[in-house]
Amino acid sequence: MERRIKDYAVLTLKGMAMGAADVVPGVSGGTIAFIAGIYDELINSIKSINMHSLKLLFTGKIAAFWKAVNGNFLFALLLGIAISVFSLAKLITYLLLNEPVLVWSFFFGLVLASTWFVTKDIKGWNWKTVAGFVGGAVIAYYITVATPAETSTNLMFIFLCGAIAICAMILPGISGSFILVLLGKYFYVMEAVKTLDLVVLGVFAFGAALGITSFSRVLSYALKNFRNITLSVLSGFMLGSLNKVWPWKEVEKLVSDGHEVMIEHNIAPNTEVAEAVVLMLIGFILVYVLEKISAKKA
């Protein structure tokens, strides 16, 4: 795909949106990729990092490797994600702590609209697509209500955590950081980052690299050969994840991985209702506008 500098600037902005979403526990960068119309290209670009392309890299054919993995696209996207994580993370964390209802309301409208527009891409509903949609919604809902577990610190388990968390991160509706909380390793990995525990970080990163390159092949194959069913499952994931981004919550303290973990339970709207509704509408309208722009370009 031929792109101009302006197009890569837009890609970087989309990457920033993905990075901002990944900072929010329970919101997936994969959802933003779907909204932005780059999900298929993202999956296929990750899939292209394989033995063939790596052989090009290790034999010094850097230009051929860059072209094979759609390097310009991945670089622009990863640049945006990095900018967002290092610049917006503090702002979003601050807003989550001080204005949680308003932040969750915006993301609720965003995810709800995304679910609607993804289901519109499903060509023909039948028992298979309905089953996929319901199954995806049930799995995502269960993940959002599951209780964090006490788990092993064995390096093989850390490897599996990396592989599972990164797969969740590229699935719309499922947050990789939230999966780490459920696996009881969120604080363990964060502590490894703070103390620069290279063994733990290396094993986790290796698991993540293997997980995302393997899982991207599965997703790419599914989108190519079973697109309707795959889209129905992914949209089900989005619908089920709405339980996590419901704005009004009460908090219960539990201990996981030796740390206190806040478990949230949804409650009926009880504060800032008008403002929340407005932000839900803004999130919904934002997705609607992006969808119309994408359709016009197509």
C-alpha cells in the first residue's frame, strides 16, 4: 500500500490512541485498531515476522526485511504507541483516579459503537455467527468478573503469562494488563520492570514475542477463511467487555500476588449521570465519524 508522509502521521496518531487505550485496565488497543480500520493490516504485518523475514534480517538484507514485514506501517504505529505510553499514561492514570466515571463513560460509548459497527461487517447471520457472538460475549464477560489468582513464579509460567497477555492485547475487548491481573502476575511483572530484573523481563518478552507472532497467524487465517464467524466472535468479545468499562462501580479489596487488588462491582448510576451520558455519546459519535471516513476512503 502506497502511503504519503501525511498518511504515516495519521498512523502514528492511531498508534497513540492504541497506546492510550492499553494504559486503561480493561480497554484493549485491539479495539482501537478495529475502530481505526487498521486491524487486518496490523495482524498481517505481525504475521509477516517469520523465519523467512528474519533470515533476510540476519543475512544483512535489511531493506528486503523492512519491506517484507511492512516496516513503515509497524514503525509509525509503534512510534505512536510509545509516545502515548510515555506521555499520556500519567494523564490517563490521573483521570482514572480522579474522574473515573467520566473516563469509563467515554470508553463505554467507544466500545459500544465499535461492537455495533463490527457486527455490521458480518455478511449474513446464521447459527454459526450467532453462536460465535454469544460465545465471545460470554468468555469476555467471564474474564471481567474472574477473581485474581495466586500463581507460581516459575519462569515457564512467566513465559506463558507473556504469551497469553500479548495475545489478549491484540484481541478487541480484552485487556492484556487485566489478564496479567487475573493470572496474579501484574505486580510481579511491574516490579521486574522497576528493578530491571532482566531474567524475568527477558523470559516474559520472549513469551510475548512468540505468542503474538504465533497468534497473529491464527487470527490472519481466521479472518481470511472464516471472516464472518471471526468477526462475530470478536464483536462478542467487545460486547462482553462492556461489563468492565461500565462507569459506576463499587470497590472491594482482595490480596493477589502478595498485593492488595481492587475488585470492582458494577452498580446503578448514582453520580455524574448527565455528564456520563454526554461522554458516552461523544465516544459513540467519534467511532461513527471514523467509520464514515473509513468507508469514504474505501
